[in-house]
Amino acid sequence: MNIKLYESPGKFLRDNEAFFRQYEAATQLNQGNAMANRDRPCGPGLLFGRWEETGKPVLVFGRAAPWNLCLNASEEALPLGEKAAGALGRYLREAGEELIGVTGREELCRAFLEGFGGEFTEKSAMDILVLRHLIEPQPVPGKVRKAREEDLETVTRWALAFYEEALHQHPDREEVREKRRELIRRGTLWLMEPPGGEAASMAQTSRQLAHGTAVSGVYTPPEHRGKGYAQNTVTAICRERLAAGMEYCTLFVDRRNPISNRVYRKIGFETLEDCREYTLRSLPG
């Protein structure tokens, strides 16, 4: 088993195309980061590679600063993937690679952390859900529509609340506002509007993969929760994406939140795998 590093994210995508096709939804973070930086040369802060055996990937990994290092291995090769993750941790520690954290299946992350050393804190525990066949929920009064420019202040405020509540982050307001403006321009931000004309929930499509679409940023203000608005918003997005020819929709949910898990499973989402996120607290001694 040996390591292979790539000179560009584009080469990483091409060389592992079959692996990514087979495990597309599970590898979406690595694919998304690589696609966003496809034509840049790898170097400090931009790292993509794989551990391979007999010329086939055992573990694929990627990092595009300021994001975490992401790890992926197939289910059937998980024991080898764990071994490769530990070896990768030792390799990057000896190479002096600067990391802020690592994301991936719990088994891969723990093997990597043991190899890398230092102190890490678990930041989140998510389930990757996949929907291939939509189960229509009980409809609620109102309609789901694309967000418009006049919704910008509302969706900015909700996005900031989502970052704080779900991700425990406090991003710059103007950056969040401009990102929402771009989502509105691209038509990828959706709102649930009950009768009366005031929006009550939002969701967006984010990573567009070859055969599927990622849904993210699902947020409902506290006063509108428990009424089926988020479920109907996500349903409308999935319905539209499947009708457009996508094979699946995917969604990350907090595995410690049984309510949101139950809501999405009712419309056809199923667990693909778990995904942990660990943040580096101190470097190895």
C-alpha cells in the first residue's frame, strides 16, 4: 500500500472517476472541494491524494483550506481504509502539514487522529442521508417558490441564525448576505410561503454532482416550527431535481437531532453513512 499525491484537483478527479461514481454521495465533500479548485495547482493549503493497493484506491483524501481534510473509503475496504488513514496521519505529521481538522467516517477519523497525534475535539456528528424515491408528505397550505431579491434581508437573517444554531459559527454578515444574493441569482434558494405571503422556511441546493444534488441550509424560524414547512420545502426541491433527471438528493443531518431525522425519513431519505468532524486543539508534541 502506497501514497499517491496529485499535482491538481482536476487530475485527482479524473484518476478516481470510477471510485467517485460508485460512491458519489459519500464522497461529495471531496468531490465538491476538488471541483471548486479543479484548475489550481496543488500546494500549501490544497492537497489531494489517495492510498492505493495494486493500483486501486483504498483511501482518498483532500483538503482545500480553510476546510478540513476529508477522508473517504469504501465500505468493503474499510479495514484497509482505516490502516491507510493511520498511515496518512503519520505521513502528514512528519511532512509538517498544517491542519485545522478532519472530516469523514468515525473509523477513518479515529485512525487518522491516532496516526497524526495532537488533541482533537469532536465538533459534529452527522448522518449522510440519500433520497432516491420521494414519498409525498401531507401537504401544508401555501407554496414553495424560489427566493427573490426582495427576500434578501430575510434569508440573510435566517442564514446567520442557521450558522449559529446548527454550526456554532459566526460568519461576517456581509459575506453571508452576498452569498444569499448569489444563491437567489442562480435560483438555488427556496422558500416555503404559507397563505398570507410571508415566508416561513428555507432550503437551498448546493453541491451539484454528476448524478445527484445536495440539499443544505434548511432553516425554519422557531415560531414556524412543527408545522411541516421544512419538510414540504425539501420535498419540493427533491421533486424538482428528480424530475430534472437527477438520480438522488442528499442531505447532512445532525444525528443527535431525532426530530429532523424523522422528518426527512418520512419523505424517503435513508442513511448512507455517518460523518464526523474533528477540530484540532493542539499539535502533536
